[in-house]
Amino acid sequence: MQITAANTFTTPILIQPGNSFDITVSGTFVATVVLQRSKDGSTNWLDVASFTAPAEQTGSAGSAWYFRIGVKTGGYTSGTAVVDLFD
């Protein structure tokens, strides 16, 4: 997904306990890309990690969580961040 504005996130994905997921952040951008998690996938999003430069990372879930990645309000300045979150 290409992000060119604040308050833009991927569709949440459910990661089951013990499963891993991959995060990719690329592009040329001035923004803070945030990985978030939520128990219900629609409210109470908690920041897990943040990225201000291209990165690749693998994460895991100790219990069932919904995860999403994107840029919060106030976190975007310029450019295009390309983010992927997949299990």
C-alpha cells in the first residue's frame, strides 16, 4: 500500500497466537510509520513500533491480535511510504 497522507492504514489482519508476520516499509518519505495492534480490530489501537526510514522486520503474537501499519494524524510530511504487512 502506498501512503501519501496522514491517517492512512492498511486493512487490519488477525495474527493467531504463536504465528509470525512480516513488515516492509520502503519508499522515499518524511513520515513516522507506525505498527499498531488491537484486540477487536477496530478500536483501542496501541502503537507497537515506529519507523522513520525503510525497514524490514518480522513480528509475532503471543495471543490473538489484529495488526495494521500506517501513518497517524500529524505523522506525515512528504513523499511516499510503501508499506506491507502480511502473515
